Amino acid sequence: MDQNTFKKLELLPDRLLEADNTVRIVWKRFRRHSGAMIGSVVLILLILGSLLAPLSPYDPDESHVLERFQTPSLQHPLGTDALGRDLLTRILYGGRISMTVGLLVVGITLSIGVTIGAVSGYFGGLIDNVLMRITDAFLTLPSLLVLILLSALLREVDIPLLQQSSVLTIGVVIGLLSWMTFARLVRATFLTLREMDFVTASRSLGASPLRIIVRHILPNAIGPIIVESTLELGYAIIEESGLSFLGFGIQPPTPSWGNLLSNAQENFIRYPWLSIFPGLMIFLSIISVNYIGDGLRDAFDPYKVLQTVGEV
Amino acid sequence: MLAGTEDHLVNYVMRRLIQAAVIMFLLSILFFALVNLAPGGPLSGYGQARKLPPEQVARLKRQLGLDQSLPFQYMVWLVGNDWIKVDLDGDGIPDSYGTRHGILRGDFGFSFRNRKPVMDEIGIRLPNTIYLMGVTILVSLIVAIPIGVISAIKQYSFFDIFVTTFAFAGQALPDFWLGLILILIFYVWLKNPFTGEPLLPAGGIFTANAPFSITDWIAHLILPVTAGALGWLAWYSRFLRSSMLDVINQDYLRTARAKGLSQTRIVFKHALRNALIPLVTLVALDLPYIFGGAVFIEMLFSWPGMGLLYYQSALQRDYPVLMAILIIGGIAIILSNLLADVLYAYLDPRIRYS
């Protein structure tokens, strides 16, 4: 947000500037974005489905050789795979993995990106210069290729925590390679805001840099950060599934949407449903997340508030 | 452009290239460290090395120079060892000059997989990838530009709403899944009514052992290009739509309209030219990612390019090849960023280098 935005915001009725009202306005505007609403419903269903996966009568890992490659039916709504496992059950469990990796990545990128961006933008000078050159260097990495190399290498390493869980490994690796957008976004907000009077005021009142950063400046960047986090969730899901599809991500028997798709490849000419449904899940979750991000961006956009001030 | 800007441009490009060299140097250290700190070291990918008796492994290590310190190995990797004596027969005594020229002189060593020079392999694969991805970029732009223009001029029309929704979906389609579905439809399900063969080929650049035919080459392009282009096409048409909308509402277009210029002339001569500037920059910035997508597309469609090479090398831990492609990828990203900046400033006279 630049100075202009704030000038325009001052023209708004006072009640619009109060915090709880902001949440209400954002929600009201978000609700009007039909794509975002449908996206939210689909995403909630996907999340609920994976949370309730244990209610399925089938075990996700136990094989039933006699029931392999069954076509979709009432008993097995999405059919069964090469080992006779119920595909729907495995997709729901796979959803847990994909969502967990996604949330892990958002958590990691947020903590690294926001910290680097805030420190860089608030202090400026040499610190800013060094941190931004590091960010540039990370942006120069051919990320997909490095992702493949790192996951191939880490699979062999004896790091106790990572060894046991490919979910953690993949989440950490993707997270370490994708925090740069957050860093730049937060830095830009801090650069404009640190010169504002309210920051000078709190500094002269003796507030510590940490307090100014966390309590006074960061809340102003919350809109773009939330929007970016939503989109990051989408990127993370697609990166994890791509990596698992190539065989460098989540390792079977643990199901993830990507490796379900990859395993289906051997038999997909005769049993196409095995590759259609897992891909459909990836597609549905990404498009929902993108619509939600779009709706949030509109809802947080201060210019939009001005344009539609009559409505609020 | 104003007089004297060329000097600025040269200075600017020089400064950026020096920065790029520093970043590439750091990246090369990073990649080298990654591969050498890997479990089992770089030899873990060297064919049967794990099954050899220890004394043979030690000998192999001496021959390959892996007994030296890491900084020394890094230096050899960078500048070669044809100017120092090395222990070629592995008996512990340095006896003859090395044969490596180092990556600075374009020598990435030998592939573990087939013992051929890495650069030879890349020389064969790179044109295939440039061919596939070049067509992909071309197709996505040729389709995206008219779509973007029409949706912007007819904002909120049925066409616009349909295309915008479609573009949103297109961006969310994972290209590897789209590729699978395309193979299923056009290779497995649909058949050529005359020959009974699959309607479209789903692998390779051309039919092996068949005389050259341009239709055969084009048929082999259709599925991989569609799978690779759809996402970019969706993204570029959305982008062009919004940059057209930005331009259309500006004063100079109102002036053009007031002067009585025709709608076609306004749209194509005035609006599109300015709306294309950010698009050109964006495509330049996206180049490395479009090429990155080659990993999925080439693997699905058995396309003998760099993406498939990287995938196979990662599976077999062929470190010399992986390092070479990573370095080339890093250079490609830096150069495309630079290209984007220069193009932007060149196309938009309001931008000045500083």
C-alpha cells in the first residue's frame, strides 16, 4: 500500500477503519465472489474427506489380490488398484499427505519469508542489501531441478527425523526453495510503512524494533500475506504431486495424489480410472485454492473498498 | 531512444553480467557441495562401485582424483587438471598430466552412465528441447494474444466470461495429468478410421525407420505441445486481458478515439502495442520455467531432450550430467532475467537504466 492509498482511506467513514469492521468487510466482499465461495466449499469438502478417511471400511495399505483392478462400483466408488486396494480410500489418505505437505510448506515459507522481508525492509542499509542478494541467489536456482536433486539425495541421508518421514523431507525441501516471494512482498510493505508518522511516533515512545515490526507494521501487510499464503498452498500441492509423480516425492506405500498418479501409469491404458481420479483431486484442490486467493485479493483490495463504498 | 542511452545500456548489462558471474560462482560451489556431501559420495552413482573390494575402490578414487581435498577437487572441476600431474593408473604416484579441461572451458567430464563426454550428450539433447519448447511458447502466444485482446475489448461478454473461467481452470491443470489424459484420449481411445492406428503418436520426435515426412513430425508435436502449452496459454491470455484493460482506459486512447480513428486501428496499433510490452517481459522471465516443465512433458512423451536426460540422470545418480544441467539452468535463468530487463527498457522508452 502506498501513501495514496492511505489518503484515500482517510476519506472513508470512520467505522470502516476499525479492526473488527475490516474483518466484516473482507468477509462480506469475499462472500460476494462466487468462484471463491464455491472454491471454499470444495476445499472444505476435500479437507473433511481426508480427515474422515479412517471411517472408510477399507484399509488403505492392505492388499486383496483377488479384488484387483475392479471397475468403479457401489462397493468401490472409484474402483480398486493393482493390489486390490480401494482407490477412494487411498485418495482420501493421499489428501491428508498432500494437504499436510502444503500446510508445512506455507508454514516454512511464511516464517522464513516474513522474517527476512521484515528485517530487510525495517532496517534497510547493509542488512537489506545482504539479505536481498541472498534472496536473488535463491531466485536464480532452477527450482524444479534442485528439488529433484535434493529429494533424490535426502532419501539416502541418515537424518533421523527426515529418514522416517518423506512428508517432512518434501515439505522442508519445497519450503526452503519457495520463501522468496514472501520476503520481497513483506520488504516492500515495510519500506513504505517505516517512514510513516505512526512508526516514528511509536519509536519516540521507546518501542523496540521487534515491537514496531510485529505490532505496528506487520498487521498492515496482513492482506497480501494471506493472499500469497493461499496461492502458496496451491503451488506446494502441485510441486509435491509433480515430485511424487516423478518418483522423487512421497514414497509408496504411503499414498499421495502424485504417486497414485505415477503408479497408475503402468496400467492406465487398461484401467484409466486409476489415473483420472487422483489427477482430478490435484486439479480440484488447485483451482479451489486459486479462486479463494482471487476472492481474498479482491476482498482485501483497498481500492475496491473505495469503488464500492456505497455497498458497504 | 534518446542519444547516449546505448552507453547506459552497455554499462548496465556489464554490471549485471558481473553480478551474474558472482552468483553463478556461488551456485557452482553450492551444487558441488551438494553432490560431494551426498551419502556415499559421488561414487555412489558410479555403476558397480558399491560391489568392488575396498582396495579397488581406493584405486578408483585415486584415478578419479576423489582422494584429494574438496576445495582441490572443486578447483579441478572448475579449471581442469591438464596442467598438473595426476595419478592416472591409481598406483599412488602422480605420473602424467590430467585430461580434464574444467567446466570453465566447457568440459563437464564424463557421464557415469555411458562414459561419454557430458557435453556431447547435452549437444544432442538440447536442440530437441529447444525445438519442443520453442513450438510450445509460439503456440501459447499465438493462441493467447487474440484471446486476451478479444476478452479485453468485449469485457464481461459471454466470450470473456467463458474464456476467463477456462483460463482459470487451465492454470490449475497439472501438465503431467493433462498429458496422461491426452494420451488416453488421442492414443488409446481414438483411432485413425482408415488405418486403425492410434489417432496421434504419443512418444518420440518422429516415427523410427520411416522416411522423413513433415506431417509425421507435426503429428508427434501435437500432444506434447498441447500438454505443455495449455497452462502458459491460460496464464498469458489472462495477463494480456488485464494489461489491455489497463491501457484501454488511458487518456491517449481517448484522444485517439476522439480523433476519429477506427476501433481496429486503436486496438491493434495503439492499445495492443503497449499492452504487449509487459507480456514480452513476462515471457522472457518465464522461459526457464517453461523449459523446467520439459521434465514432465519429455518424460511422459519419451521426448529425447534435456528434461528426460535430467530425469534419467537423477534416477541413476549420474552426477556429472546433473551438475552440468543445473549449471546450464542457472545460467539460463540469469540470462532470461537480464533479457527481460533489457527488452522492457528497450520497448518502453520511459524506462531508464540506473
